[in-house]
Amino acid sequence: MAADGTIAVRDAAEITGGRANSLQRFARRRSTIAFVMTLPLLAVIVGLVAYPALFGIYLSMLNRRMTEFVGFLNYEILIESETFWNVFFQSCFFAITAVLLKALIGFWLAHMLHHIPNNKQRKWRGMLLVPWVIPPALSTLGWWWMFDPSYSSINWLLSIVSVPEVPWLGHHWWARIAIIMVNVWIGAPFFMIMYLAALKSVPEQLYEAAAIDGATSWQRLRYVTLPMMANIISITVLFSLIVTFANYDIVRVLTNGGPRDLTHVFASYAFQVGILSGNIPRGAAVSLFMLPFLAVCAFFVLRGVVRRNKEQM
Amino acid sequence: MSKHGMTRRNVLRNGAGVLAATAVGAPMVHAQGTGGTLRCGFWDHWVPVGNNAIRELCAEWGQRNRVNVQVDFITSVGNQNLLTIAAQAQSRSGHDILSFPTWEPASKADLLEPVDDVMARLTAKYGAVNPAAEYLGKIRGKWVAIPAVSGTQYKPACVRFDLLQQHAGVDIRAMWPAENRVGPGADQWTWANLLTYAEKCHAAGFPFGMPMGSFTDAVDTVGAIFAAYGASVMDARGNITVRGNDKLRAAVEYLVRLSRFLPNDVWAWDDGANNRALISGRSALIFNPPSAWAVAKRDAPQVAERCWTVTTPAGPEGRFVPYLPYFWGIWSFSRMKPAAKALLEFMSERTSAEKQTTTSNGYDIPPFLSMSDFAVWANEGPPTGTIFNYPIKPHHNATASIAFAPAPAEFAVQAYQQGLNTKVVARVAQAGETIDQALAWLERELTTIRRGG
């Protein structure tokens, strides 16, 4: 290969009878070929990611009739809205609590599974993955029947042991708890399977060495397991945080944002403002509000992953 | 060969003549056979056979006018119809005719073909449409969509007459018989008296099933009560009228008192919860179209035969019945506008409207006040005549109402979808705020809605 990156074939000048053809030389460059080969992927990214994102940003800067450019007015209006700050609080509370619980439960389940002999593990893995495999809208509907304000089966069970009725969807704190419970039920198996894969990749010799050094089980977890799983934990938490922040179906099916808008999250509120109320630009502004927060989270988490990778190299 | 005149030249000449005649005649035949394809997206009816009437009417009109009418039924489950409207409005392509739910004609007014000519002919024939339909369909002085029959509903009171008689001492069938007259005591059918009935039925274990969440049944019923008390939160020019509004305060106070006699979970009820309350026999009264009674007829006949639909109670400013219409609109980018207008005019005619209402077991409400006498409402049962008073009749002395009217539709729709009227009550009754605090919150929310055009 020549210094300029062209492939070492017969000189183009020879092919064209001595005249140097710059276009042919350009086409033979490795960078050109690489660019041409990535074009389909670039087209997909531009068409399905960049264009919708930029169009969303553009939409959020229009007036309600989408006839006039109003700059950041929709964002200003949202910042001054009491309801929007409720939505902001609920979105953060929901996402952070649900992701933490999913991570903890997933970690615990993965440990339990890891200690089951391999030949008996399969059926447990299959059963524990069921909530994650069922379409969320369908399973949430099942939960809604259990939380139904008038005919809750959970309340019926509680009444057997003389526990008073719980207003699962009627009181805002109970409704928030119900939403988080359903999200954790659906999402914990994903954490479990990711952590289980990570646990299986931790070399057994490290545990043997720790045992020889007299490490307790807590010390093995703290100084062997967790550092070896750190990257998987970070990536899984980031991925889940993004998906949980953007969750729509659970809130839509269980509470529709009620009571008093106190269980709305960004996605459900954006749908209500944008599609149901016919204010698409303001709905776009609501849904874009989470972008900077998620971008900051993604930056720190990915930076941590890169650092750890460098340390291990 | 030449002897019989069958020369090669003759064969070619005659063949060419036949081909030419066919070519010239073909477009004529084509034009007589079809006037193109008209693509319609109608609302997918709740009532299982409800779509049949639309399908038959379209086929009949298409055959008569030699137009190929293509009919799709779009469900409102999961707001599929709203998403379809939004997508077609953005892409400027799709159906020629679409069913538009309550607020959508106003929202898409700039993209809809004006139908003043059709409405002028229809009103000349059948009289005025109800004022709520006019408020929603006539934008900036122009009819942008035709009030539809299919899917349009009122939400009057569906009463368990036995329970109301037993626990509140009210004979609702005598008050509102299945005849074109009011019965004795009909003047006592007021919101103020309903509070007493609610208290008695609540004490007896059969509370009224009135949702107070942010779904349409709740917002519509509370909207009708606001209207009955003369309480509006925004005037027709978009000015907020919350501050110092005694009528609004009176309406909120009334609703807070009424909410004490409702089941304590009504704040989380959806549009199906009141139906279930009636069908399960737990509730003595709900505000709903006859769909709840129709389900009871199938699933709990012993409940259905004790139901009686009557108009809503009256308030200090009159009697208002919650109204939730659909509209038929024609996109301005349609290439079949004349055909679309002709089809919609045909579907709005009395015989077509009666067919739709009859097929839907009386559920569908035509927009013309003169069409409140279809036989289906008198004949349906059990008990016979149970939905006689479902449509607004002249002797009801009632007006169709939509929550947040007369505010400009672009603001009203946002307040409606966010259920601001039920939330203001919830803030007092559930969250323990004072009425002043709740009204101040309402004013701030309306200001937010109004900003940004």
C-alpha cells in the first residue's frame, strides 16, 4: 500500500496509457472504499435517528399551529408550569427508584441462579424470564385488573387477613408505588440475565485466590465480583435508565397520569399534550426535556467504562 | 378469395376499424363504470354490528353513483384514530374522508375542506344542529366537518329505578315516562336534589357511580354540572374568567359536597369503571350512553331490566346534557372532494341516520334536533322504553353541552384533555386544598395553556 492509502496494484497511469487518472486513484483509496461500504449504515442512521431527532427539535420550536418559529418559548412555558415540574419529579423518582430496585433484585436473583447446578438452572432461568418476555401492555393490563379501584384481587386477598383496602390507583403515592412495582416486575429479569452472564465470566481462580487469602464472602463480593462486573452493571443500568425514563405503556394503562397528574412521566405527558390536546410542538418539547439528563448520564457511565477498560489493558 | 371479398386488404381495413372503435369506446365505458375510488376511514364502532350500517350505506351510494367506495374502520382503542389523523395531517396523504373525534375538526381546521354547502342543504331540510356540535364543527364561521351520526353519544343518567325508589323515594319512571311529556315531579330533578338522593343511596350501600378522574366520562359530566351552574373558566375570546367567579365557586363547592357521597376510589375511575359499577349492581345511578345498559342486558339481565335512562338534572342556569360527537371531515388534499361531499350528505339524511341509530341499538345520536323521534328509542328494552329519553327531546328543555365551551376550541381541547375541571375538584376534596388555592392553580394552568398560541 502506498503512503497515501492507495492499494498497491498496478499504477493507474499504466492502465490509462500513461495518463494519471485522479478519480480512479481516489476510488482505490482504502478510506474511499470504507466510506462507500458504510454508506448504507450511515443512510439508516441519518434517516432513522438524525432526521427524526432534528425534526423533533425543530417541531418543539414551533407555535401550536406549527405555522411560526417561536424559539425556546415552549420550553419556557414548561419551566413555568407547576404540572410539568410534577411530571419531572415523578419521571426522575420513577426511573431512579425502579432502576435501583431492578438492579438489586436482578443481582440477587443472578447470585441465587449462579449457585444452582448448571443442569437445574435452565428451568429457573426460563421461568424467571417470563415477565420480561410478555408484551408489557398485556402484562400491565393484568396488573391493572389486580389493582382495579373497585374489584382489586390484591385487596381481596388482603381482606382475608383483615388488612384494610389499599387505594392502589386512587392515592398518588400508592399509584406511584404500583407503577414502580410493575416496572420492576417486568424489568428485573433483564438485569438478572445480564448479571448472570457477567458472573459466569468471572474466573474461578480469583475466588480460589481470595479464599486462600482468607477473604470472607462479603470481601469476595466487594473486591472480586463487583469490580469484575462493573462494566456490565454500568451498561445495564444506563440502558435500563434510558428505557425506564422513556416508559409510556405502564403509566398509560395503569393510571393515565392520575390522580391529579401526579403519576405522569415524560412520555405519557408528552402524548397527552402533543397528540390528545393537539399541541404537537409542546408535546415534542416535553419529550425532548429528558434528552440532556440522559446525555449527561450516558457520558459519565461510558467514560467510566472506557477508564476501566484502559486500566485493565 | 377475391371472389368472396375476403382480400387481405379488406381484412386489415376492417380489423383496423374494429380496433379504432374499441379504442374510442373504451374510455366512455370506463367513465360510466366508475367515478374513481373514494377512500373512507370511519370510526370502528363499539357495538359489534355498528359498522354494518356504514358499510351498507357506502355500498348503496357507491353503486348508485358508480364510485368505488373503500371503507376502513379505525379503532379509537389506544387512540389509534388520533394517531392516524396526526400522521395523515403531517404527510398530507391518506384517506379522503375520516372520522374526527370531538376536538379534532378544530385542531385540523386548516387542513379540512369547508362543507358549508352540505350543511346549508342539510339544515334547510332538517333544521338546526345542536349548539355543541356547531361550536365544535364550525370554526371561524365555516363548517369544517359534518357532525356524524355514527359514534356520537349523549351521557344522560342511567338510573336503577328500583334502588332510587327504595332508598331515595324517587319514582324516576313516573317523572320521565317513555312518552313525549314530563311526569309529575320532573321539576324536582335538579342537581341540588340529586345531592340528597346521592347521600341516601350512599348510606344504603349503592353510591352513584360518577367518575372524577381525567377520562372523558368524568370531564363531560363535571362539564355539564359546571354549565348547569353557569360556571365557565374561559370566555369565547380566550379570556380567563376564574378570578371572582361566584358561579364557578358554587359549582366547585357543589361537586366537593357531591364527591363525599361517591365511592372513595372515583378519582382513579376510567370510562369503564362506572359501567362496571352499574352492571355489578353496586351503583344506583351513572351518567353514560346506553352502552352500559346494553352490556348489562347481555351479562346481567336482572340489572338491565331495572335500568331507566333519563335526561340530566337541571341546575340554576338550565339543564345541560354531556355530548361527545364524532365528525366526518374531508381532507383539503383529497382529490375526490365532490364525491366525498355527496357521500357524507347521503349518510346524514334522515333515512341513513335512522339506519345507523337502529343498527347501533339506539347508541348513535344524529346532530339534528328534529331527529330525536326514531322508533328504536321507544322500542328498545327491557324494560320497553328504557332509552326513550336518551336523546334530547323538546320536553326535556335541555341543551347539549361540551366541557370548557365557549372557550376557543384550541384552548378548550387542552383543558379538556388534561381534565382541569375534575382536577380542581380533586385538589379540594382529595388533596385538602382550599377552594381559593385550587382556583388559583386552575388560573395558572389556563394561563399556561393560553400562552404560545
